[in-house]
Amino acid sequence: MIRCKRAYEPAAPDDGYRVLVDGLWPRGLKKADLPHDAWLRDLAPETDLRKALHQGEVDYPAFRQRYRKALAAHPEHWWGLVDRAAKGTVTLLYAARDETHNNARVLAEWLEEELERRADSSSPVCYAGERGLGGEMP
């Protein structure tokens, strides 16, 4: 199971494996004050993309498409989270104020889809033809 939670919310016993998925540490939080198991900066969107979303230069659908393309290009950054989520709860921590339109939500969606792919087949997945990832499906 994959959950998303603002880094500023208190930890809960059912959070499971708590991982910060932002490229920057959350403002105003000391590292000792954020219960987390890992900080996976490589999972965060590129700085330019993050800034473009926050400054309104790209809308959320465009952000989502570009971020998903980046995730497809680097499965080594998220593969371990899929393994953890298959065995228990993973909580993706983020600092964004918008609780609906942020990188953690896109990542959670991506990871859930990967869990479904694994359940459907034992073959490795190829992302080259995925919609929104640079290729068109027939």
C-alpha cells in the first residue's frame, strides 16, 4: 500500500516505511523532527520542473507527464519502493502545500501502477510505449 502525507503532519504507527521524496528538505523542520526511514532525493522532479509548476509556468497535467517520463527513464530510483509496497505500507512524505497536485501524488500513482503490472505478469516491464512517456500506443 502506498500513501502520501505532508511532512509536517505527525507520524502514525500505520505509516509503515516513511520516505521523503522531495529534492529539498522541508522548510522549518529539523532533520531530527521528521521521523523518516529514507530521503530519496533522486525521486524528486528536476528543479526546473518543480519551479515551473510552482510558478505556474506549466500546469499540473504537463508537470505530471514530464515527471512520469523522468520516472520511466530511471527505474533504479523507485524500484525498491515497489518491493517495499508489495510487502507493506510505504508513506511518501512531501512538503508541498497543495495536497492534491504534487510530485508525491504522481509518484504514488506511478508506484501503484507498477504494483499492478507486477501482479499481471512476471515479465519485465518496458516503458518505451507508455502513453505520456514520449511514445504513442497503437
